[in-house]
Amino acid sequence: MKKEKNTALKMGEMPIPKLVLKMSLPVILSMMVQALYNIVDSIFVSGYSEKAFTAISLAFPIQMVLIAIAVGIGVGINSMVSRKLSEKDVHGASN
């Protein structure tokens, strides 16, 4: 049975379009689930009242902005940690 290749090795060997597609699919799926959740929530709440539907409609863009900020911070931190680890600076990476 073949051992699974390390992710870092895959990133150095795989073609870029295939790698980007493979790495982006979980994020795309997650955002689609979030959007579908909002659509179902809007349909359910719209039967209750117009004010509740307005509140849900206003909350969705704010929620997406907060998610985008959190993902951006996570990606930035991941980049910094990987740079420190490649420099063999374990203490800097843990900080």
C-alpha cells in the first residue's frame, strides 16, 4: 500500500490549476452551504413577518463580511507560520 504524500510535497509537484481547484473546493462548498442556510432561513422567516425577513436580509451581508475577515486573518497567519517554519524558526512560528 502506498503512503500518502505530504501536502507540502504535493504543493511542490502538482500542476497549479489542479492544486488550486483541489485546495479551493472545501471553501467553495462551505460558502455554498452557508448561502443555502441563509436562503432556507429567509424562506422560513418570511412567513413570520416582513420585519423579521428584513432583519435576516440585513444580517447576511454582515455575516459574510465577518467570515471573510476571519478567513483572511487565518490565511495570513497560516502564511506567516509556514514562512517561519521554513526558516527553521520554531519559536517565531509558535509566537
